[in-house]
Amino acid sequence: MHSAELAARVKGECLHAWNNYEHYAWGHDALKPLSCTPHDWYGQSLLMTPVDALDTLILMHLDAEADRARTLIKSELSFDHDIYVKNFEITIRLLGGLLSSYQLTSDRRLLALAEDLGRRLLPAFDSPTGLPYVYVNLRTGQVRDPKTNPAETGTTLLEFGTLSKLTGNPIFYDKAKRALVETFKRRSPLGLVGSSINVESGVWSDPDSHISGGIDSYYEYLWKCWRLFGDHDCLDMWNASIPALHKYLADETRGQLWYGHAEMNSGQRTFTIYGALDAFFPALLALVGDVDRARRLQRSSFAMWNLHHIEPEEIDYRLMRATALTYHLRPEIIESTYYLHHYSGAREYRQMGEIMFNDFMKYCRTDTGYAALQNVITKEKHDEMESFLFAETFKYFYLLFAPAQSVDFDHITFNTEAHPLRRTW
């Protein structure tokens, strides 16, 4: 009964944030919860929050709110804008959100919007290497910024591949898969990838290897594209990549397991840094069946949270000291808690989740939504409430406490923005 009460509390807090988005920022990308003003990423709204939130509203059975969001998207969302957008972010948030919501509602207008967006993003892949440029203009197809990273080159196949399967057009799958393969092909002799690569030359400009932001979801998609599509090439790339992470990045400190940084060619330790984005890795380890290692790493992530009763962006795990003090309402540690509860059934994960949710409410809730933190020590708030609060953070909190049948975990694959994709083809 207690978990049902917690699920209801999460749903209520999601509704609190959503109602304030509706009140102060309806029709815009996001709400700035301290100033109660709207924010648009590129000067013109792409309805980032409604698209990112829609499948969460549906899963929580917030039917009236979901209907209003879907009506807004169908009537107002247009991608015919002369603006440069970040291919990676637009893919995981908007393309992923439209596809998952289409699968949940069978509303073909959502699929049509997804296909239109996918076509407008395709020119990003027209580089000499097939690796996507960082930015693409939605109207002209012009591209810019060749300096990118493995997360941005390797985190498009779930979305583009699903678009291919649902529309019958293979071009989306082929472009995104080539980008993933070309990233993999440029790994070092040790099997590691670096932090920065040029899409025109294919040459690494930063050889620092890790599992944090800029690389994280590259590894996630190697496994998940095998899981969703049954693509054996993705499984082979995963099997060729993951041993290097355990050999060169894993770090035993004070009896705890961490994953740090290493130079991609030598394997030498560079930084003993672990952070909020790294905390996705226990979920991925659990998903592939490596539950024991996942549980150990999750204990380390939770120790990071408990340093200041909210998660810093980064810590030095050798010193157990925060090195980046912001908290952006990130979901990764909650995602891992949910996965580990699903696979182990252990009560400790709901107990862990309850502690985090209470801390989250205590320090981030405002009268007009939820605010990021400028400083996890002082708890000074920051005027930011990104769309992933709805897509991921509230969704994973809710699924952790809700009955298991709330989502058919074994038959869906969450993209890196927590949009559930189903193999319906």
C-alpha cells in the first residue's frame, strides 16, 4: 500500500509542475519556474515540454492533461522554421516523444509530424564520414559545427530506426546506423572511444574516455538497438566495447565500485570523476543481465546523492567531494533505481527512491513548479525546469512505485529520454 501512496504523490507532483507549465508557459518550450516566464530554445517554440511530457501524462492516466497536450501538438507544432537545432537533443526529445506517443495513441498525425521532423534532420548526416553534424537548419537543411562526440553521433538509431519501421522508409535506419558504426570503427586499439571527434575528418580531438555526458548514450544504444530491432551488428559492437569499460574505467576505491576517466589509447587513469549523468550505467548493466555489478555501482551513486541529500553534477570519488555543484533535476539515478527494482525485486530500491523523492521535493519544489539547483550545498535554486523533468524524472519515480503492470517493461525499450518504444513491426 505504501508504494501506491508514493506513486500517487509522484503523480500529484507531476501534475503540480504541469499545471504551472500550462498556466505560465503554455505553447512554449519550457517554463522558467522562478520568474514564471516561458522559455523557447531557439526563439520559436517547438513545444518541447508538451511533446516530451505526453507519454508520461498518458502512462499516469492524466487523461485531460494528455488530451490538451495532444491537441496543442496537432494544431500548433510546426518544424518549418529557419532555425538551427541540435540534432541529438531534437532527436531524443521530439522525435522520440512523437513516436512513443503515436504508439500509445495510434494518432497518425503524431507519426506524420515525426516523419516530417525526421526528413528535416537527415541532412545532418551528410558529412564525409557519415557522422552527423551537431546542428542542422530545419528549413534549409544547412549544417554546422563538425566538432561532436560519441553520444551525439551514436544516439539516433532507436528513434530513426523506429521511424523507418513505422513508415516503411529505410533511409532513416540506414543513416543512423551508419553513424553508429562509424563511431564504433574509430575506437582505439584498447576498445575505447574519446570525448570529441570531427565529423569531417573522423579524427579525435579529445582522447578522454568515460561513461559520462558526451559518451554515455552511445553505449546505451549499442545494447538497446539490439534489444529493439534484433540487429546483430549492434550486439557485436556492444560485445566488442563493454570489456574495455570494465578493464580501464572501473575503479575500486574504499571497497566501492566507480567508473572514472582514462586516456583512450593508453588506458591510463586521467580523472577520478563520476557524476549525475554517469548514474545511468547501473540501469544499463541491469538491462544486460549484469545485476551484481549494477547493484554495486548503484550503491556508489546513492553515496554521491547522500553527500548533500541531493545529487551534484560531478564528484571526485577519491576525495568524495563535489566538483560541480549544480543539480539540473536529472533522472539517471532514478532510472537505475527503477531498473534495479524491476530486475531484483529488492525492497531497498523503493526505499532508496523514497529518500530521493523526499529530498527532491524538499529542495526543488516551488509554488510554481520544480527548479534546478545552482548549488547543492546551499540549495540555491536556478530558474530552470527542463522538459526531461516530465519525460524522465517524474516518469521513473512513478514507475518505481507504481504496480509493475503500469508499463510492459519486457516489451518496450526506453530511449535515452525515457520515451517507451515498442516493437510493433
